[in-house]
Amino acid sequence: MDHTVAQSVADAGLGDHLERIGRVDHDEAMRHMQRARVLLLLVNDTPNLMGILPGKVFEYLSVGRPILAIGPVKGDVARVLADASHLVIDRAGTISGQSRIKQVFNASPANTVDIYSRRGLTMQVAELLGTVAEA
């Protein structure tokens, strides 16, 4: 995490709610994610944000923890997380209601892992191919 992000969190009085962990291997990182109360996802605001789904989104979804994403509220990352009942905050805007953030901390996210698993995605492709074949 960039030091300016950590400083912004501290400046907002939220430093006690952020745990920074140094570099670890992938398995240990996944264990940390499974124990986290909420996962923070920082999404770059790029001109071609439609069609971009970083692998981190799927890793976060796979552990079944609530996700608080900061980034563009339009784009595929926001669409996937909205479907999953997580929260996306536009970094350019203001947070409308702290109660929504509190809800994320207390949430049990909908089970969207199945939707975005290999099996779930393959089933969607099979249904699409079936529809095309019938036409």
C-alpha cells in the first residue's frame, strides 16, 4: 500500500482500524484475507475501466469477506461488487452516510463466489451457447 493511502487513513482517524502486513506468500495472504473483517480494494480510475476485472477482485470474492472498494462507481468492478452486496465509494465524491460503511463491517456478503467461480462462469457460457444454438 502506498504510504499516502496509509497517511490518509490515519488523518481520517481510522488508523486503529487498518492493519498493514508486509510482503507474504500467496497462501499466507489468503489466510490473512479470510481473517479480515473487511477487505479494502483500491481501484484505479482508468479510461478503459469497462472490461477490466483484476484478479484481486476474484481473490477477495473467493474468501467470502465484505469488500469496501474505493474507485470509480461505474465499470465492471463496481458492477460485480454491487451484485455481491459490497460497497463501492467513488474516490472523487463524498461518502453519503457512514451507516453504509458500518453495514459493510457488519455484513455477511451474499454468496457470489459460485457465480464467478470457473464452474459458475462455464455454466453461463453453456447457457449462452445453448441460446445461440436454438436461434
